[in-house]
Amino acid sequence: MRTLKRIKSQDKAVQSAALFSSSRRVRFIAVACAVVFLLVFCQLNSSVLWLQGISISLHQESTGLKGRSYTKTAEAIDNLLGGLLSPNFDERSCQSRYQSSAYRKPSPHKPSSYLVSRLRNYEELHKRCGPKSPLYQKSIHQLKSGHSMGLMECNYLVWSPFNGLGNRMMTIASAFVYALLTNRVLLLHITEDMLDLFCEPFPDSTWVLPSDFPIKDLEKLNLGSEQTYGNYLKNKKIKTDVKVMAESLPPYVYLHLEHDYQHLDRLFFCDNDQQVLAKVNWLLIKSDIYFVPGLFFLSLFEDELKWMFPERETVFHHLSRYLFNPTNSVWGMITRYYISYMAKADEKMGIQIRTFSWMPISIENFANQILACSWQENLLPSINQNITQAGTNGGRTKAVLITSLNSEYCEKMKSMYYEHTTSTGEIISFSQPSHEETQHTEKQTHNQKALAEMFLLSYCDVLVTSGWSTFGYVAQGIASLKPWILLSPKDQKAPNPPCRRAMSMEPCFHAPPSYDCKANKNFDFGAVLRHVKHCEDVGNGIKLYD
């Protein structure tokens, strides 16, 4: 009996030991699995980062970016631009959207968190109210009714093109700011000459106005059209009464904000008029001027603008990078040219040349003005007249990109630096993507080349631009550069000094209103530009105050 009890006791001990051993094994296996999982996870993470680094390195080598002073690592590349861009796109459909940032220095200007939030909210609004949505169809029904309606969930701003591509891009950006401020959906009337230029900027929707839009011939609206806000005021079809009912207002109003707009149309920049326009469901707009500075003049919008753009001169900079991403066909033009002519240079300089019939100057005189500016500001080294002298400055190279309708400027400077050495020993190369001779805004291919050249200019380290040219404004804004502006000629002669450094990267507001709505009187020219401290290219400059 005792032996049997002892055996049973031993069996229990063995079972307990076995259970204890089994429990330890389970815990050991669990810990071991956790350690292995962590090791694998860390290895995968490091492999992903390594692969990202390899991918970026290969991209930089293929584009000539590797080895430059601002070459970016996997961690440094911010292809969403501080949250400015939405990640909800297929990169293959628009390669420039997430790749373009690798071609230029990081912007020192970061978008405010409030602007980022407003853009995401706008994208949701655009998706909810955009073309083909039930709410859009409801708004079209209202448009056909003959009057506006109160409490519509979706209101719209329809943009129509006018003048060159630079003007169009500045006015699209201006219209988008106005749409943000007034909670409207921006739609673009895209004509054939604007096809295949820009990617869609808003996820899961389109900003293209449908072809069956009931109002036809939008591009024919002008200063004399009866539907302009100014003519509605003149003919007393609209009264500036903040208590006016939406049902008493027309179904749409045309905002004529071109350079020739008159006093009544300029009341657009008055608070009371904005309160009336807010009750009109559809606004149509055509402009050729950058009118964002005028929006800062409205107390209704002042706080919202300050929150979105704490740095007042960054409006076009941020929105141009958000709105204007070249399509794959244009992006191909940009990258092929960049790799071939610009990528390997130690420094890149852009010279944007534009002359106007109302400010004539000979090619010889303007070329001399460009060289005088470049030498005076130490943007280009002077040349040695002794053509037999040789030597370089350690092989330092500078690629000069020239954009012009005329090829003679590039050929003249290229020959000069080919036939002579430079005072610094630098090697200077010149290239010009196209020379169309005359502007053909009505041609799609012309506009594609123009867009490609604006972006190529924006990849330069320094810029020299022509006064009054919106082409240059776009390039400097995208690049966040303050260019040297070639001042306008006088009596067909180059001015002295030949150029002046811009105080801002914002485009100039060429035709600001001269009426102070609050004081009910005219104010000093340029007061509306108080948030922008430049217009150096307009005459002798405008004196501004804060």
C-alpha cells in the first residue's frame, strides 16, 4: 500500500513538473516568437527605407540630381509639400505631382496647418458638389429657373480663359482663393488650347466644366455684356442692399475683372457688394490680372486670409504648387530637357525674355540690358577679351536657361561665352527649349511648351525676368524666388539701372481699384497692395505701406 501511494505521489510530481515545464515552454515559445517578429519587422522597415533610398538614388542619378548641394535623402524628400498635396491620387496618372519636388530646393515656406485643413475640406466639398453629382444637377436646375435661390447647398464659380497662359494660371489661382473664401466650387471652362496641360487637382472629381453647361459662349462675355456685375448695378437690376433676398437676384452674375474693368465692376472689392454676391448661386469670372491682393482689402476675408496665409507673399507660391501639376506628356518634356541640358550643372540660372509692342526696344539693346544686369548683380561672370587665354575654375559649370519667343538673344550670348573665357574661369552654357517667334495662345502645343518652360525656369537657382510679364511671375512664384526684374525700356533704350531685385515673389496686381469703399472716396494708387511690397516692373515702382 505504501509503495502504491509512493508511486502515485511520484506520478503527481512528474505530472506537476511536466505541466510546469510545458508552461515554461509555452512562455518561452511566445517570447521567442515575439522577438523573431520584432526582428523581422525591423528588418523589413530597414529594407523598405533602404529600397526607398536606392529608388531615390537611382532617380537622382538618372536626372542628374545626385551629388548636388541639395540632394535629398528618403527622409528629406517631402513629396506632399508639407501636407499641401493630397496623398489620395494614383502617382502614375500624374507623375509630376509627387516627383516635381525632387527637382528643386526645398521651399523655405511651409503651408499653414489651417491652409492644409481648408484644402482637405474643399476637396470634400468639390467631390460632393462637382460635376455629375446630384447636387450639381440640382444647381443646374436652379440656373435654368431664371433666378437665384436661398439655402442652396452648392454654389459655384465658373472661370473662363483670357489672354496668355501666364495670365490664365494667375487668374485660376486668384479664382481658387476667392472660391475658398466664399465656399464655392471652382469649375474651369477648358477650351481646346488648354487640353492636356494640368492634372486634376482634386481627388475623385473634376474641375472641368461639363460641355453641356447651359450658358454658351462663355469666352465672349466682356465689359459690355449685360450680365456683368457693373452693368447690373448700373441698370438697377441689382441693388447693394445686404438684406436683399436671393430670389430677387439673377441666376448668375458675370464678374468682369480684366485690365479694362470700370468703377462699378471694381466694387467687387467692397464688403457690401460681396455680401450681395454671396446670395447669387452662380458666378462667372473672366480676368487677366492677379487680383488676390485686392481680396486682402476686404474686411470680410481679412481674418481667413491671415489664417490661411500667415506669410502674405506665399499665396501664389503655395497654390501654384497645389493646382498646377503638369500632365504626363508635359512632364516628359520637362524631365527630358532638364536631364539633357541642366541637371549636371553646379548652378542654374534662368533668363525669361519678353518684349511688348507698347514698350519697343531693339534686340541688341535689350540683350545689352540683360548682360548689364547679369554682370552688375554678379549673376554671370564677365568675359575676357583675350580669346587665347585658357583655364577654368576647377570645372565649375553654370547652365543658363533662356526662354524667349526669339532665338537671337540666346545665340548672341552663347557665341560670346563660347568665343571668350570668363573672368572667374567658370564654364557657362546656354540653351533655349523653343523659339516660337510669335505668341500662339490659341494653340495647345504652344501652351504645352510654355508650361514646360515655366517649370524649367522654376528649377533654376536664380532668375532674371522681364517687367510686366506674367510668364515670369508664374516661374518665380512656383520656385519661391525673388528675381531680378528687367525694367521697362524708355524711348527704345535700356534704363539705368537695368534691373531691380524684386521685394516679393508674388505676382504684381497690375490694375488695382482706386476706390476706398469704407471711406467712399478714391485712395492713393497701390494702397490695395498693402500685403505685397513689390511692383518694381511698373514704371518706377509703387510706394506701398503696411
